[in-house]
Amino acid sequence: MNYIFGIIIFALDVWAIASIINTNESTTTKLIWIALVAILPVVGLIIWWFAGPKATYG
């Protein structure tokens, strides 16, 4: 059961990183957010969800 939780967190982190890359923010800002999500997968994902840059599709 633990590995399913890990896979879900990993998938959400990949989605968050892809979303961060597709923003109009500066490269430095993107790198900081990507590092936060990569180093602190659960906490970084939560922080990004509430305060991070979101992708602009369309």
C-alpha cells in the first residue's frame, strides 16, 4: 500500500514540475520552485499548490 502512495506523490510532483516549467515566470523562479518540489516532495507540492506559479495553457 505504501508504494501506491509513493507512486501517486511521484506522479503529482512530475505534474507540478511540468506545470512550473510551462509558466511565464523567470528561469530563476522556476528553478527555485522545481527544487522545492523535488527536495520536499509532499510539503513542496502543497506549498506549490497554494502559492506557486501555475501553467498558462491555451
